Amino acid sequence: MDEHVPRAITIGLRLRGIDVITVQEDNFSSKSDPELLDRAVSLKRVIFTHDDDLLVEATKRQHAGQVFYGVIYAHHLRVSIGTCVKDLEILARFSNIEEIKNQVIFLPLKK
């Protein structure tokens, strides 16, 4: 979980048995977007974010052919916490890291 993701999303996923780590728990708060993506690569984890700037960095990496393990994005004013939890649970249960690798996925999954 990126730095500004509401705690309710993390809690909702954990209550559903989804393995989640926050940047705060990983002692990676206030790091730059490139540093966050590099850390996620080292952990082989996808990042969930509300941050538009992280999308820019992910796009740069896609164009440069740099590996990252995926970014899932939801606009904080357009996607509810409940929808984020539901959609993130679906992605965690029914996809694997190789399917999301080098991808940017936008929530909600279904409009």
C-alpha cells in the first residue's frame, strides 16, 4: 500500500485474508516514487495507490522496458473504499504476479 491509502482499505483486505504491507510498516514512508517501485520489485509486490505521480513513473518504466511488479490505481474521489477492497481482493485471489507484472490496472474493475 502506498503512503496515502486509507487504513480502512488495508484492514478490509486483511480481514479477508489478503497479504498486505504498507510503506509505513516497511519503513519506506516519504520515499520517492522510483524508490517505492524499486522496493516493490525487490519484494515482488504490486503497489496500490491513489497517487497520480506514481502512474507517471510506472508509465516511464513501461516505455523504458524496466521491470516493475504492477501498479493498481484508484482515484480517491471516484472509487469508494468498499469498491477498492472488493476489487483488490478479486485481483489478489484470481491473478498472479506475472499477469500484473509491468501493468497499470485502474479501479473500479467494472463500470
